[in-house]
Amino acid sequence: MSKTSVKSTALEKNVIPARDGWMPWASEMASRYSLLLLSVILLLLFALTTPSFASMLTMQAILASKSKIALLALAATIPMIVGKIDLNVGFGIVLWHILAISLQVKYGLSWPLAIAIVVALSAVYGLLNGILVALADIDSFVATLGSGTALYAVALWYSGGSQIVGNLPDAFVALHHTEIAGIPVAAFYVLFAAVGLWLVTEHTPLGRCMYAIGGNPTAAHLNGIPVTRYIIGSFIASSVLTGITGVLVAAEQGVGQASVGMDFLLPALVGAFLGSTTIKPGRVNVWGTVVGVAILAIGIAGIQQFGGAFWVEPLFNGATLLLSITFAGYAQRRRLLSQKSVQKATTRKSNPSNNSTPHTTE
């Protein structure tokens, strides 16, 4: 049975003031939404201390530049729900954005056909990773690190280590360089992807099965859930979303080069891990990932506005990753303890005879 790299569970205890008291409820709300509140506080702090931060231009720049990271973080979230890690959200985007440009510039394909080919290849690549993890039973971190490094080598070979430049159709460039009501269109891509994933993972049997696999794949298998199929499917979905993001990177930059893409890996993983500490602490979730990316974007943009050096962003991302993993582990332990207490209480209620004190009559 495939091993889990990340713990994720579908079980959740809802704290209700009328039943559990106001103090436990307040503690639960603070745990759930503290990161969201922190992002709002940071936003207000930077806006008040740095006038240029509060401008519409800054907000547009943040939304345009961080939307690709948000999409990749959502892509990383999908396999994390089933307890796996996919490093190809960073490696894969290198080849996909190069292909999206070269298929048009070198081979004269139309931009819709070029996009279709990139998405199809990314799906096949996701299938390969899923097979390595689910069928070959290779740890997901090792499998995606190995396959991702090989894919990166293919990108280097294909591009020859040089830039791929050419005239791209205006319609293709407009996929990224378009605004709707003053908001970059890439932000709407993130919104649509987040809503779609949220509906699937939180409100469908498919999502509940994914969380069950992430919590305990052996128990999920014994309950008739096709674990292998779900794991492979999660890697395919993650890779496809990565391929689409690669197309957006190509539309934004208009240049294909192997040096573009790896910088996305760390912040995408940080956003996903950080997201598991909020909204539903200890549980990988879509809106938590969005909040995690938001606080990264706000924090880095604010620091840069204060005149932070070029090395501040990787330092911020690395430190936040360590903290997010620590907090995620703590939240998961709290969730497990809460679940055990609920199960014990349920057991006592269902077996009242076990709790009764025996007595004798004289």
C-alpha cells in the first residue's frame, strides 16, 4: 500500500458555542482564521506606513505576479490531499512554458493547438508520476524529484540552454496581459481554479475519498476506495494545472528559457503547507492555500516597498516554509487528539454499561 508523505484527513470536529462553550469556540476560531487576520493586519500596516503600497498599481502588480504561484500552490494542494508531494509544480513549468512558445515560434502551430499539446503532454507526465508513486510505490518526494530533474534536463536539451524568442500572437499574449475592471485576468484564473477545486474536494464524494486516502490509505482501501486510481488522478490533475500555468508564464514573458520556473517551486510549496495551518488547521484545504499565498505576497511586497534587498524574498520563503511545516505538524497533532477524544466520548455513550459502577444488594 502506498505510503503517505503528508497527513490529511476528512474528519473534523465543529466547535459550537451552545454545546462546547464560548471559550473553546473562540480558541477554535482564532486557530482557524489567525492567518487570514494576520494577512489583513499586514495589508493595513503596509498601506499606512508606505503610501505607495496602497496604490492600485501595487495591487495589480501583486495580483499579476503572484497569480502563477497561487495556481501552482493549488496544483501542489491536490496531491497533498491524498498525502503526497509533487515537486513538479516547479520543475514541470520550465518545459511547459518553453514548449508553449517554441511550438508557435519554431513550428508555426496556432496558439490554441500549442496549448492543447502542452496540456496533453502535462497530463501524460502526471500519469507517469502517478504510476511511479501509486504502482511502483516510490515515495512521492523521491519520485517527483527524480522525474522533475529529468524533465528539467529535457528542457535544457530542448532549448540548448538559450532563449527561445519570436513573435507571438496578440491573442496568446492577451491570455495574461488583460485586465477586467482594472484587475489582471490571471487573478480570475486563480479564483475559478480555487472555486472549482473547493467544490470538488469539499462537496463531492470524490473529495471525501481523497481526504480519506490522505488520512489513512490502508483504511480507505479496506473500505472499497480505489486508492491507486485516486493517487494517479491527483498527479494528473496537478500536472495539468501546472501545464496551464506554464502557458500563462509563456504569455506573460514571451521568452522561453530554462532559467524560468524553478523560482516558483519554493513559494508554491510554502503556500500549500502554510494553507494547511489555517481555515481548517491540520488539514490541507483550498482556501487555506489561497490565504497562504496571499500572506506571502503581501509580506514580500511590503518588505520590498521598505527597501528590502534582493535576497529577502528567498529568505522569507525559506523561513516561512519551516514555520509552516512546524505549525502544520502541531495543528495535525491537535486534530488527531481532538478526534480521539470525540471517538472515546462516542464509545462511552454507545456503551453506557461499561461506565456504570457495579453494586451489590444486602
